[in-house]
Amino acid sequence: LTQFDNPSASRANPFQPPRSLDDWELILSDTMTVSIPAGDHLAISFDPLSETLDFIDPTAALTADQLAAIERAPAWLRFDLYDNFRRFEFSIIADWVAYIINNTEDPYVDEVCFQAAHLSPTLLGGPMYLDLLTENAEWVYNVDDSLHFVEIVDYGTSADDDYYSTAVYRVIEENGDTVEIEIDKEIYYEYVVQPKLSDEIPIYINPETGTPANPPTGVFWRSWFWTHADSGYAYYNEQWSDCEFLWDRTGNTADAIDVVNSWVGSVMNWGAGSERPIQPVRIYALHCGNCGEYQDIRAAAGRIALIPTACTSNICEDHVWNEFWEREWIHWDGGDVNNPLLYENGWGKVLSAVFNWRGDGYVWTVTERYSADVCTLNVMVLDSASKPADGYRIKVYSDFIYGGTYYTTWGVTDADGQVSFVLGDSKNYYLRLEGPLGNFPVSSTATVNVIQNSQPGQAYFYEYAFSASSPNLNIAEQQSYPNPLDDYRLEITYDLQFESIYGNFFTYQSTVPVEFTERRAEGTVDFFMLNAENFAAYDTTDTAEGFEIAWNSPSGIADFVLPTEDTWYGVLSNREVSVVNPCMFVNVNVYRNAVPVVDLPIADLPLEFRLGTPYPNPFNSETTISFALPHDDFVNLQLFDISGRLVSQLASSRFIAGEHQLSWNSASTDASGIYLLKMNAGKKQFSQKLVLLK
């Protein structure tokens, strides 16, 4: 579904192969990149009798139209698009989204794919009129020729495997030089193309009523603002003829930020009426509002003009504004630009938390840009067994400017059960936890006080353990390793690509839950090897025993010699989490033993473990060490000097049953004296003295 570079080995092999690598021939190899849903697993099975390798894959089954849409999408968007398709409540709606992608023409395909992959499935499958995806993408390009300070750049087309678009802007630096700035594609798609600004639903709106309506009665802000003007108001598309720069850092030239500010000021009057709309089309029709309405219409106007624009909120102190991107996020509050300490130094406010919106509903704190002094709050949620509880919505409250408490920001715990916030100083903070194991406090209106009078630079920690338990993985280390057949070796390399965190938060006026997806580089899975009997037990959540167990592992290599003729399973398990999905790259190699093993008759096998007396002993250059094994086992053979210092590691691997000999050459040491030879095998210990004479 997507492309990743092969990971490099990142840990030592838990089991060393009993033979040298030259003894093995590669017979099968396969790779997969897969998202493992919460509570599920990926299993790699190998049947030595038929020499077949299979993946028991949690990937959701998609329709032909959906698969075709994924194939048409840029490679960097395919996984996100798959992830959205699999989460649609009704596959027929996903098919309609896929139909739109499959029938969109260049250069709009990547923009449509991005919207389909990064808008919540609950929106795409609910109130949205899906033709908006195409109209929104087309109007990004329609305005491009009218703007002189920006140019959309397409890198490839849908005929290429990994195409994308971005934008190049002209900017005047502080020293007066003119430079061209190309933004990263992530900024272009998320803050120029994205049709959802903050808490509103991207939908066609009847300007006269503010209610949803299909076209032509309903209109969308991107095309409506550009082509329509109410009587007595200026057309937005007529404001741009003299604008040559996105931003003039010297302040000497009218730039795109000035144009947006001027137009918004000309169509809006300060002061909200009885209606407080959040849809830009309705805000324009009323031509009035407070900071919330100004934020929404400014965000829409910015994105229409291809200015990367975000919505910034400070709820508890009752103010919102915008930011625009020019190599970094820049404060933008009407005529106040790049003055982030305005609210503390100019208005005398003490800010509790400031956060930015992303189009899918995800928010993150940016308090450090707007407060001279900040603190951090780190929250950890656990279950009754002290295991991390993922997927918990952490709502942060503070003292409301008008009395009482009110929410100030929110976040969701990752696979480690953690989430962090940057908050302002000199404030009180309260929490509410809501998630799979229950809510705390139990009452839906209650909170718990976690910080009193926050101090600058202080890191605060809050931990809460629920009395309920999260899903449990009952896997134990098998105590005995059966006699290996030495015929096949399974090498499984796995590496985390990213972790997807899902969540949804309340919005102001929408009853539609908007689920966001946040990718993070961190994440883990549990890995283990099981035979058929134990895999069946694991699959039914019974207790199972296995080998090569690696808990909470982001990556690793398992090098496993099959000890029996059973089908064996390498399992990457995500059972112990509730929400989070790790995306794993997996490479599997299967080797056959190229050197035939000659079985000794039972009568010729040693009857017990034995470490023989080295010969010659005493010796002055080289001595031969012999040992015997009644069955195949792991042997650790070490040589120590009289002070207990390890001189040589003679063996540390699995040997087949029978008599064995090793030689030790004393060239590595000049010291005559007594040495102690120690062997661990078959859960027994043996020792012999050696005398070196030089």
C-alpha cells in the first residue's frame, strides 16, 4: 500500500543459528508494510512440510474501485487513503469517494486524494456533498493565474508513481532582498488545499439561512468569495492586481497579508449579533461578528488566496486569531501581525493555553509562542495492572475569564499512555479523562485539579490508574527448547514506520463526531514465535508459550531455527492497546539447511553431558578441548584467568548431539599460569583447569 526504505538491523539476534550462514540457502522471501489495528495482529506462518510462507494479514478488504483509487493516488498518500477507506461505516460511500478520485483529471487528482485521505470518514460519509472535493481542488488552480505573489508547482502527474504539488511565494526579507520560498507539500495540502478550517463542517451553505443546501442554492466559500459580492461590497478577486509579495518583512510594501486584512475589514463590522455562525459563507452574509467570526472569514480568505493559514485559539481568555506560514508560523490578528506577545504585554492577559487547529480536527498547543513564560503538563493514564492506557481523551480546563472553569485545550494518549501540553504560567489547571476503561471523574461535569498557580519552566506530571484492565496478552517464555531438526531457519525483520493515533473531540456547534488521525514516529508492537498449538491458544486469548518474545519493541530481528516439523508463526501483536495502530515494515526470509545432517544411531550418542580434560595439559601453545552432548543443546564455553577475567569466549551457540572438539591457541596471551575452563550446557555447569607454560 505504500513505499518505505528497508530498515537496518537494530538488535542482536536472540538465538544464534547452530551452523554458519554458509550452511543455509535462501528459499523464500517476502515483504509487507501493514497497519495493525488495535486488538489485532500480523502473523507470518511457515509450513516446513510444504515449504509455504503466508501472511495472516489484518489489512481490510476493499472493493475494486477503492483499490483503483489507492493505485491512482500519489504513493505518499496511499496508506492514508487506505486507512480512511477501511474506516467508512458504509463501504458504498467509500466507493463514491473512490469514484470521484478515479474520474478526476489532472492536475487536481492529488488535491482530491488528499482531501479524501485527510478528512474524517464521518464527514465524508455523512453530511458532506462529495462534489465539493473536486470543486475545492479546481478553485485552488482557478485563482492561481490571478495571483502574482504565488505560483502552484506540480511535480509530476497522476501517471507518475509519487507526484505532488506545492507553492512558491515571493517574500521581501528584513534587508530588503526579494526571495522565493517553496513550502513543504504538507503545508500546501493541509493549510492551502484543506477545505476544513477549524470546528465547522466543510459543506455547501445557503447564504440566506446559514443551513446546509446542495448547489446551486448552497455555495462553498472558496468559489463564492472569489466570484460573488453582496450589494455595496467589493469583489475579493479585484483586490489582487497590485500585490507582488506574500509578506514584506520590512513593512514598506503592501503584501498579501495586507490585502486580506483590508478586504475582511471592508466586508465585516465589529460586533456579533444574536446569531454566531461558524460557516464563512454565512458570516459574510451577515457582515458582522466578534473575533470568532473574524478568525473564520480570515482563514477562508487566506486559503482562497493560496496563503497557508491556520486557526489559533485561546478559549479560556476568550480570544481567537490566525497564523500564516512563511518558513514558520506567524501571528496574524487582523492588523496586528507578528506580535505574538500582544495579548500578555498589550492587553494584560495571562494566557492558559493556545492551540492550533488542523483540518481533520486535531489540535496541538502553541502556547510558547504567545506567553513569555510557560510550563509543561505531562499526563499518563494506566490500567489496573499499571499498563499504559492509549486512546484517552485528556480535556484540560482552566479558570475562565468570566468566572468558573472552561476547557482550554485537549489531547489524546499514545501507546505509552502519555500526552503532553505546553501551558501558561500563573494559572490553575484541571483535567478530565475519558476513554475505553471509563471516565475520571465519573460525573460528566466534574474535573480534578492538577496544578495550582503554575510556575514558569516547571514540568508537572499527573498519573491516574483506572481500576479496569486493558486487553491482556497471555504469552509466557517456553522453558525448554525442543530438539531442533536443523532443517529450516526463519529470519523476520520488523521496523516501525509510524504510529497512528485516533480520536475525536467535541466541537462548538456540530453534532457530527470528527475523528482525526495523528501520525507519530514512536510506537511499538509485541513480537513472539509460536508453534501451531500455541498460536491457536493465542488466537482464542488463552495462555500460550513461545520463543523470541520481545515486549514493546519498535523494531527487531528474529533469527529462529525451527525445532519441529510444525507450522511456526511469527506474530506482531497489537492486542494490548485500545485505539492506536502501529504501521510496520516486515521482511521475511526462509532458509533451508544446505548441509545434510547425519543422524548418529541412538546407541552411539553420549549418555550424558560431559566436559573432557583438555589435551595436552599442561601446554605451551595450543590445547584441544572436548565435550559431549546427549542431545542438541546450547553450549556456552568460556576461559578465565586466575583473577576471574574472561580471556576467551570459545563457544556460544547451539550444537547437535554427539562428541565435539575445539582448539584454543594461547598466542593471544603471554602469561603463564593456571586458567579455568567453564561450560554451561543442558542446565548444568562443568569446569576444568588448564596450565599454560611459556
